[in-house]
Amino acid sequence: MQPLNTEQILNTLVGFNTTSRTSNLELINYVRNYLGDYGVGSTLIYNDEGDRANLYATIGPDDLSGVMLSGHTDVVPVKGQNWDSDPFKLKLQDGLLYGRGSSDMKGFIAASLAAVPQMVGSHIKTPIHLAFSYDEEIGCVGAKDLVDKLKLMEVKPKYGIIGEPTSMQSIIGHKGKRSYRAEFTGLSCHSAYIDDGVNAIEYAAHLVLFIQQMNQKLLQRGQTDSAYSVNHSTFQTGVIKGGTVINIVPKTCHFDFEVRHLPQDDIEAILTEITSYAEQEILPEMQAKNADCNITFSMLSGYPGMHTHPDSACVALASSLSHHACQGEKVSFGTEGGLFQEGLNLSCVVCGPGSIEQAHKPNEFISQAQLVECDNFMQALVHQCKEASF
């Protein structure tokens, strides 16, 4: 059987429309069959509906910890974006490969799979694990199920390399994220007699402003980390809905807000500060007008931040494989690394081909040069795993 190269595999992977919240099983079955052709078994961890799955496979000894290569199979939507070519057909032009997910992050998955024949044929002493997840883009959904599965295994990976696009630089930290919905119940009435009602939108606006002011409050408290380009935890309201027509005082309003927090920040304390303001400052004024008024909060999604010590063995390994010295860089976007670190105590590094600058945009691309760098990374990893056990 003639081995496929990374570009050939990437061409196939991009052809699967794995937009988040849709099935990724066609891609997962392709990967499972591909691994099976080389005698590598794999485990699938399905979602409750059975239409999406994580894949986990081990190459090499199954009684040692080893290195896990982690990638998500889902991509963000293309709807409303102006693409110059079919986003689900890989297009090569001037050394750049265009297609949805080419950079984020099917390029890394393709390079991992292209290295499988070498992994198998080298009889590696240290195992290499492949962990491919679903629905990362909407809150690391699949990785949570994967973590639960790995917790039950006697032998777990020691190191995790999360292949998000970093131009093959070793990233040692990222922020965590929580998103919430705040729902306000007021009292409707004719807008000519506003004193008879409780305007849910207006009271919600008070809390929106308070959340926005949290950005400045944390800066004033000195809760910063200069390794991040945005050096503090951030807050923003992204969606708000309420009311029916202009001449009715709105009874209901809800808005969704997010906190992207430094790993060292106490996210529960931050949330308590927000909910306490709503319950102690806003709600009493609403209920003074009508006792049935209420404010409720619900969590929509979340994942933890990641922080790996720059002197750790995992960072040293990734840097030696990529030939890029670790500069202690951290990123504000999230990855599955925080979940693996928190849930499995894995030492993790984010390192993969392509640039985050291309992610989620129309005409997303990855350069051929970046794929070559990742191929070299994989070859160096196989050589390292052949020579030593860890």
C-alpha cells in the first residue's frame, strides 16, 4: 500500500463538511479505516445522539504513558462568508492550500495521520496516542466526553500536544472561558403608563454595563499577565433579546455574556461578584414594584484555562521537535489543553501548523511550508519515541 502524504490526506479531510453541531462520523470512519489499514485499532466515544464521535487510538506499547496528539475535527460555519473557491475542496495556489479547516485544524490531523506508517514501522518504545474530538468550536464539547473516558484507563498519556495553529511555536498557556445567560422577568403594561410596569430590558442594561465595567476593575486590581496580548480577564455581552413591540413595556429580556479568564483568576469569585450585584442591587428595585420579578443565571458553556511551566519536560520536548525555542508565549483563544490538564493532569503544549490569523475567516488557508514543518515535527517525534521510553 502506497502511503499518503499530508496534502493528500488534508484534501480528503477538508472534503468532509464537519461544521460544528453536524455529524463528523464520515470523517471519523475515514480515519478509523485508515488506521485499520496499518493494523491500528481505535476507540470511538459517541455523543448521546450517536451522530458525532471522538476517536482515540494508541500506536506502540499500551502499558506506557507516552505522548498524545490532540486535534478537533469540527470547523466553523462558512455561511455568510465570501469565499473565492469551494470551502470544502482543497485548492492550491501560490504555495497556499485554501479550504475550511485547513489551518484550524485539519492540517495538524493530516500530518499526524501521514506519520502513522512511520510510527507503526519504527516499533516505537514510547506510545503515541491520537485523540480527535468533535464540537470543539462550540465549547470543547467532545473533549469533555473524551476526558471522562480516559479517566477510566489504567494508563494515561503523560504529555499532550494540542495541534491548534501556532506556526509551530510552543504555547504554554491560554485563557479559560465561561459563557452565561442572564434572564430578567419584569412586568408588562402599556408604554403610556410605564410606572405600572417593570421594564426588563432597562434593568438588564444595568447589569450589561456592570459586566462591561468589570474589565476596568480587574485592571485596577492588578490581575494581569503580560504574556497575553490581552493581559487580563475580559468580559463582553454578545447577544441580547427582549420585548415585543415599542408600545408595550417589556416583561422579559435575556442576554448572553462571556468571561475569558486568566487561568490563575478565581472564575467562581468573578461570577459571584456579577450575580451578587444583580441580586442585591437590581432585583430589590424590581421586586419593590412587583414581587414576581426575577433574575436567573444559567451557564451555557465553558472550559478551563491552561498553564504549563516553561521549564517542563513537555515544553522542552515540543521545542526540540519543532526547532523553535519556547518564548513563554500564551494565547487568548481557548483549546482543549485546559481540559486535559485539569481532568487528566497532563502536561500540555499548544503547537501546530498554520496561523490563528487565518482561522474562522473566508479563504482560510495553510501554507505548504507549514505542513512541511509539521511533517518534520512528526518525524522527529517518531525518532524520539523510537530511541527512548517516557
